[in-house]
Amino acid sequence: MNIIDELEWRDAINQQTDAEGLRQLTNEKSISLYCGVDPTGDSMHIGHLIPFMMLRRFQLAGHRPVILIGGATGTIGDPSGRQSERSLQTMEQVQANVEALTAQMKKLFITDGDNQVRMVNNYDWTHKINVIDFLRDYGKNFSINAMLAKDVVASRLESGISFTEFSYQILQSLDFLHLFKEEDVQLQIGGSDQWGNITSGLDLIRKKEGSESKAFGLTIPLMLKSDGTKFGKTAGGAVWLDPNKTTPFEFYQFWANTDDRDVIKYLKFFTFLDKEAIDALAEKVQTEPHKREAQKTLAEEMTKFVHGEEMLEQAKKITAALFSGDIKSLTADEIEQGFKEMPTFHATKESKNIVEWLVDLGIEPSKRQAREDITKGAISMNGERVTDLEMEVTVENSFDGRFIIIRKGKKNYSLVRLT
């Protein structure tokens, strides 16, 4: 099917500037299109992924994606979706973030062949423009009245907006114009909050390049969970693509814990499974929800896409071990991933009686309670039940001299770090 038909089936289109024109263009030829992200941090989170998943779909359909990392706009700050000014970052921090995001993006897209991804940085062309040229060549094409009417600015008028952030839409418009002229980019896609910036870019292209210029804009719907809360947030914060911020196991678990009401929507948005496969999973959500096959598939597809096959298998291994309670086969690194959010205690590597050790750490409130729990078989160490009140806890009981896992009862796990 045409890429626009596929996006419509996936409920992935919010607004288009010229729906029929874009459909006709993508039927006629392979196009170049772009999506941008500002380097406000050194990693994207899964909320950032939404428009880039659509960019990836265009690539798989034979179109040519361009990813813009905003080395210039990132120093200014996009006012979209904010009620207050961003804190300005140093140029050194922005550059470090540019390099980190560029490396992340290259892992997600095809990097060879006729439709390989192209990475660009708007600092490369923006820093050459002096302030007089900026005002004469670009500022003259923007009406203050029209800029004030844009939702992103209008929503900030009461709380206040600086000239710096007010000028953001001019810089993003300049990006679209540059890519239209120099890279033959005819389509910009973005989140629903980018509609004003995208249409400003189209206006600038038509003023500078002629009213018949074939350029288009498309936005993706705002992603909300069925309970009305924002997608991609957990009790611990954002779900990051950087494995040092969100481990592959945590990443896998986020998707595996998706609500039944949301899972098919996420499969359409975030995976490359076809309609037949997703429809079959939708049927299983209705007939066999307890098996959670749709959630497992979503978790596997997303973890493999972002972190690769090896990290997916590791996440599944940790999941299976925690479910069964048989954690002896896990490595120390896998223990660190799987028990990252568990209650954590610190102990020395000095040998100590199990009863005293549990009390000193605070896992047990008293020696009497510790003896009672051990006698009843309620204490397990590294997946094995402890029954000997005279047992000595030594470094040999640990995972690679780093961790000991204590389970009290059926579900109360504690991670003990050895120092």
C-alpha cells in the first residue's frame, strides 16, 4: 500500500498541509523527508521516538530520510509544549549532546544503499548567517501578527516568552527552506506540537522559492495512554534509549507491562509488524488476555529494534529468572539490571553469621524474627532456601563478588551490594 495509506491504517496522522498532494507525490516517486530533534539532552526517550518511527516507515517504503540534529536550535530552546523558558546550555554541552544523539539515530535507520539515512546539523548553515542578513533575508518574511497567532506562542503570552524563544520558529523555518533547496527535501514530519513551526517553514519556502513549490507538512497525533496520562512516563521518570539510563531489561518491562487497552495502538505505532500480524494479536487480546501475547510481542520488537538481539535475549532471560525465582543462572551484570529498582543494602565482604548479617543490614528487624523466618524456610539467598541458622555468609555466596540476592517470603527481594 502507499505509505500514506499505511500511516492512516496505523492511526499515525494528525494533520497534513495537503493530503491529496502528498499522496500523489509519494505515488509518483521516492521523496526526501526530514524530522528534527534538538540536543537538549544526551539521550532520546521513547516519546521522541514517535515521529522517527514514521520516518523509518518512509525509509522502508523506499523514501529517503534526513534526520536533523538541532545544533543551532538546541542552543535557543523550542517553546513548544512548555510554560516557561528553557535554561540555556553551553555550546560544549550542546555539541556533546549532538554527538550522542547522532550515534543513537544511526542505530535505528538503514545507513547504506540508495535510501540510506542522511544526518545533518542545522548549526552548519545557521552559524554562517550574521544578524543583519538574518533580519533582512528571513525576518522580513515573518509577520509578527501571524507569529503571535501560532499556538506555541499564544499559549506563552500570559506567562511570558523571550525574544530568543519567540524567534525559534524562524530558525526552524530556515531549516526547512535550506533542506528544500540543498537536499531536495519536500516533507517535514513532527509531533502535533510542531504544526505551527512546520507551517511557518512552508510559508517561507513559498515566499522565497515560489508559491507552486511542492513542499508538505505532516504531524503525528499526541500519544496518550487510555487513562489519559502522558505516554512514556513511569514512576521512575522517562524511559530512555540510552542503556545506561534505562537498562534493556527495564526497557523490555515497560513495554511488557502495557495496558490491554493500549497495546494494539502501540503495536501499530512502534512496530513494523504488518496488519495481518497485528490483527491476530488484537484477537488474542480479546480471547486470551491472560497470555499477554501482544505485550510480549511489543516488548520483544521494541527491545530488539532499540538495543539489538543480544540485549533482547538478556532481558528475556532476566524476566524468566525473576518469574521462576531461579536466579542462579544470571550473571552479575544481569543481576544489576534485574534488581536495579529493588530495595538495596550494602555490606562488607567480611564473613558473618546469617542471622546477624540479616539484622545488621536491616532486612530483618530482630534476631528472633530472623531465626523464625529461616526456620520456616522463608529466607532464600541467590534463589536457594536458607535452613541453617549457623550458616556463614561469605563472598563465595555472591555473584562475582558484587551482589547477594535475598528473598523474604515469595516476592520480597532485596539486593545486597558488597563493598
